[in-house]
Amino acid sequence: MPDRRVFVALLLALLPAVASAQGRKFSDPQPSIDAPRKIVLSLSEDDPKRISAILSNITNIQKYYDAAQVKLAVIAYGPGLAAVLKGSPVAPRIASLQDLEVDFIACGATLDTMKKTPADLLPNVTVVPNGLPEIVERSLSGWIHLHP
């Protein structure tokens, strides 16, 4: 039986052809395990329909790319922070996406303004000092920013 590494290398070489056959087209450089697409999404509204749409967008992005070909992060700031607070009606969906390695990040400045602490957040939500500069810095380091 061939070495497992050879099999994995052949499989990775065929991924662009499989994606093309499925109607997906990737720009160069092609997404890969070593160079996944990095996408950061803004969550800045406390509107159940908007929050649901953003979470659905994440699921759609995950379906388009192979799981190893995309890294997703959601930065919640302003009114959007409500989605990542304990008691949020979308907590089960967020937990499910976290299980699929989607990072949820809360704006520390918004937490302060709301007189909340990291203890008020859903499990595994990380805190950055300020959400908007976090988006800027990620964008400058190669992340694509989406604000659906």
C-alpha cells in the first residue's frame, strides 16, 4: 500500500480539479491546508434577522470551501455584541460553529461600555481591546473583511 503522505499529496493535488468540476473557481493562490482563505466577518447589529443571516453566511462559506481551506472569525462589536452574551438566542448556533473552528471575538471597548465582563460572554468567545482595530489589523495581515 502506498505511503499515506503520497496519498494525501495526490488528494491535495486533485482538489482544484474537483472544485472546478463542482463549479467552484478559486483565484491564485489556490486555497490549501497551508494557505487557507482567511475571512473575518463583522457582527455589529442586534437584529435577530441580521444575526441569523450572518451565521448562515458562515455556514455557506464553509460549504463552499473545504474545511481545511478556510479560517473564519466573527468580530462582535457595538450592538452586535448581544449575540455573544450569555442568554443569547443564537448561543446553540454559535457553539456549533465554534465546534467547526470558527472563532468568535468580542470587542473589549463595547464590553466596557455595556458594563459587562468576559464572564458575561458565551463560552470560548475571546476578547480583544477593540473590535474595529482588530478588523483593520487582520485585513492588513491578509484577512478578507466581510460585513454582510
